[in-house]
Amino acid sequence: MNVGPRGTYVNLSAHGISYRRKISGSAVPVSKVPQLVPAGLEEVYNIASADIGQLTDSDSKDFIAELTKKSGMISFVNWFGVFPLIVFLAVMLFTSFSSETEVTRPASDSTLIRVTSEVGVYIRKAPYAGSAVLKAAGSGQTFLLLDSGNSKWLKVGFNDTAGYISRRFAGIEHVHHDQLTGEQSFFSNPFAGYELV
């Protein structure tokens, strides 16, 4: 509540809603009746009042009506502040990233050895029948061909190891591998920080 030369005002403000109302026409008059006031004491103000039974809340209905009216008004902060900011952030996010196609595996051809024996075959350490057995391979299992220069044995690779399979128990197959690609996203706007600020 403010009391000044122009009158008495009540001021309320909360959550973006403000209310100000003049409750009297002029400042409360100061009594000009000469009085003997002890030195050092300030002037005494006489405030006009009334019996408590005569006091009413006639202004409360106007106050509530004004609050209701203001609370139903359009918030310019939302329409001209928050909403444009959200739109700007969405546009900046959409335009600051790009994507490109990346080759994850190029096209290639490989030559494989497929075991044709129904009972399987031994992969030996050296290209002769008496050599040590490195691994037993089942029917239909495939291995990467490393060398086919020997007329009786095929050199194959498996688990970082090389061994030999007899040509009688395996066949050579040529396999084509298609190119594999994928989408790679990356940040493409070097000025995004400045735009955000």
C-alpha cells in the first residue's frame, strides 16, 4: 500500500499479473491543529476511519473481476517469446546436422573352399596324408582359399591359421559380396553456438 500526495494506492503483483487501485482521493490529511509536541518527536498524523460495522469489501468484487479478466488474457510472453524461441531451436537443430552415405564394406569377390565329403574332412598342417591334424571340418563347412597351386591339396585359412584340405573332399566356390553402405550423421553448422547465443 502506497500513501502519497496523489492519493492512497494498493498494489499487488504475482506470476505476471499486476493490480493497482486507488482507494482514496488524496493523501491522508495531516492535522494542522496546533499542539504542544515534545521536542524530538515527529508529527502525529490523524487517520480517518469508521466503525467496524460500517466497513465493507465493496472493492473486492471489482478486484476479483479484474484478476479474472487479466488471467484470461493472451500471454504475450508465450506468443512473442517462448513460442518463437522453440521454433528457432527446432529450425536450428534441423539445419545444423547433415548426413552422408558411408561405405561400410566395399564390393568384393572371394574364393571359398566348401567341404563336399559327407563324413567331413581333416585339415592338416602340411600337404600330405601323414601330416598332423589341425582341425576336423564338417560337411558343407567353408574356408577361405589361400592357395590352389598344389594339384592334390588346397591351402585354406581359418582362425589366423593355415592348413591343407585334400581336393578329393572339397570344392572351390566363388562368392560375390555386395557393397554395404550406411547413413552417417555429422554436425555441419560451425556457427551454431553464435546463433544460439
